[in-house]
Amino acid sequence: MRYLCLIHVNGEEISAMPEAELGALNARHLEFNERILKSGHFIEAEALQPPASASCVRRLDGKVSVTDGPFAETKEMVGGFYLIEARDLNEAIQVASRIPCASLWTVEVRPCRDLEVSGVAHRASSKPR
């Protein structure tokens, strides 16, 4: 089963982090990527740009609306994610607990689901199963 591990970081804390400390954290993430690739858990991972670089898109009544930045004002932001494969939620939590920044911030573990149409499950991703 696939699980999305959303890394919630404190934007103020990460902005104030010394460059050497941030570089060391990033290096630990790259090492972690290699370990979970070898263990078969890795599907995808990305670090995200700050919320100020985001665009929020909505379509209401056929009209597209685009706004800058995050929807809510908060210190916490999604800083990145891992998409992993795990037998069950317990295994996914074990993998997520080893994400290097889990010792600093929160990692939300959420099961992915297939889209169901007329009783038939379809994976939303274009990647083969």
C-alpha cells in the first residue's frame, strides 16, 4: 500500500537555521533516501519551495481563479514529502519515524487510495503498479 508522508516544518525555524545545519539535515535526507530505496519502500520524495512561491488554483462556475501563496496564515508549512510503499500503517509509521527531520517537526502519514469509478479501482498515478 502507498502512503504519503507530509513533512510539516516551522517556516521561521527553517529560515533561521544556520546554513551548515541545514546542509547537514539535507545530507541526512539524501542518505535516508538511499536506505529506503534499497529497502523497497521508496517511491518518490521532493523538497518544496516556501509557501510564498505557491499558487492556489480554484475553478468555480467554469471560471479559473489563481491566488498567490498559501490559503491559511500559519508558521507551519509543508516542506516536502515522501511517497512510500509499506505493508500496512504500522510499517509506514516506522519508515516515517526515520525521516531525518521527524526529530524536529511533524511527519503526517496518510494512506493513499485508488479512485473508484463504477466499482473499478483506478490508480491516480500514471506510473504502473
